[in-house]
Amino acid sequence: MTDTLITACERAFARHETFHARYGWFRKAVIEAGKNPDLFVAEDATVTLGVGKNMVRAIRFWGGAAKVLVEAPSSGKRRTSSVLPSGNGEAIFGAHGADPYLEAPGTLWLLHWWLLRPPCELPVWWIAFNRFSSVEFTEDDLAAFVMDEVTRYGWAMPNESSIRKDISCLLRTYAAADHGRASLDDLLDSPLRGLRLIERSRAAGRGAASGTGYRFLLGAKPSLPEEIVGFAMLEWMARIKAARTVSMVNAAFEPGSPGRVFGLSEKALNEAIAGVVSTYKIGQLVTTAGATHFVVVASESLPEIAQTLLAKYYEGLRLTLSRPLGDAPAAYCDDVLTLAATAGGAK
């Protein structure tokens, strides 16, 4: 099974109110939703969050898109407008979260992974990272490709303005305001710029009529911890492959794979997984007839191994991942962990 636009994404465009995610929004969303699940429809939401009405909606959107917030289970036939912290949100940004203030580089990469991992609420972003093959491009290039993809998969075409708002938001999220490295102000405005996945490119502009040029930065990522790569690999294998062996070529190039989402070359991905294998002894890289495969040999389930790798990453920074991850409400994730522990003890 391979991810496609219709299996990986919700048909949702420009729901961010044109605001990219700001530093501090994820923690604020998790903490305040934990206090009041109806926060985002409350009359005093602007006072509680300290932002305007449009930003209230944007914070709710980004919390859900990054899978740190989740819609509360509805009672009866009425659709709820309440939201709760997810297991992911509590684990990272909660009162006892591992990295509530986004101090660890790996947390930014984790957020990037969660934003793109299905169910993805940013189909334009998913197309850009997973299907768009041009390294250098303009906004017009990407817009044309997105519209082709939407048509190809049979979705009703949204307004072109909505697609362009998503592209603009994508570029403001990841590309520094000017050429070169992101400044401190850039990182405070959008922390994901520090990942250096996209940069402005004079060469890609091809003249004023084509607009500003951009470039995907492919290859090794110095700030990307190998544990985060391993975590993403195991999550992806559990969801897509449902197997404990995967081709490293597929892991580098398939849509939705760690290689595509993180912009890694096959060599860089192999080196990261080799580091995980060497340090944590969870598996091995096996080369047969010129093809390299990652084989998981640890006895735990793939999600359990993934969470262990993430915990080890934070332990190395003297931080603690003290609770289970999960896209479901945090209390539900706790219940699942308790049931699993009880079942394990009963064997």
C-alpha cells in the first residue's frame, strides 16, 4: 500500500485563516484546551489566548493539523465543537510535557512529521513534499501542479485563491524572509523555518514575471536526530507496510515516507537508520542483490519501539517523555496503555 492524495489527506483548503503557526501556539492550544474543551467557541477565547478572533481559529486549526489537539467525542447526534489535547499534545506540550517550549530541534521535526502524516489536513503541503518533483520552483509552478493533482484524483476543484493561500502559508512557514539562514526574528515568527527544508532561490525565479523562486533543500539534515528518523520510519512501516521489513529505496522515495517528508536522500536516510540500528539494536540493515532493507528484530510492536526511540531522544537531552503518544484524546491513550499493561501482566 502506498499513500495517495485521497488516502492520506482530508479535502481541506485554506483553513488556517492565512496565519502560519507561531512559536508558542502549540503549547498554548494544549494547555488551554485541557482547561476548557469549549475554549475555541467561548466568548472570552480572544482574552484567554491573547489573540484576535481569526487567530483563535488559526490556533485551533494548527493544533488539530499537528495532531496535538483532537475533536472531543460527541454525545448524541449533535456534532461537538469541543477539542481536547491528544496523547501527542500532552506528551510534548502538556503540564508535564517533554518539550513544552520547543527547545529541542527534534520536536520541530516531530511537528513537521505530524503535520504531513495521515490524516493530513494540509493536502497542498502533502502534495508539495510528497508528489512535486521540481527542486527549484515558483509559486505558479507549484500551484499548477497542485491543481493537476486535485483533478487527477477526482476531487472537486477548490477556488484557485484557496490553493494559493495554502502555498503562501507553506512558504512563509518554511522559508526564511530573505536569502540565507533564518534570523532570530524569523524563527520566533515561524519555528519550522529552522528546519531549512525550503529556501528562497534567485535562480528559480527565471525573471520577474515568474515571481520569487524557491528551492527544496534535499539531502542530509544536520539538525534532524536519528531517533526522530527512526520514530517516523517505524510509524510509517506500521501504518503502510504492516510489516517488519521495508526496502530503503521505498522508505526514501515513496509518497508519505520519511525520506520524502524530511527531504532526505537515500544515502542520508540509510546513514540515519544505520545510526539507530547501531545505537539501539532494534533491527538491522540487510543488503541482498544490491537492495538494502531495514529489518526490525526487536520483539515489541512497531509503535512501542517508535515511542521508546522518542523517549530515548528526550532522555539524551535530560527531558522526559512520561506518557503515551497518540492522536486520540490523552485520557483514551492512558486507558489503552493501562489495558496493554494489564494484558501483558496476565500472560
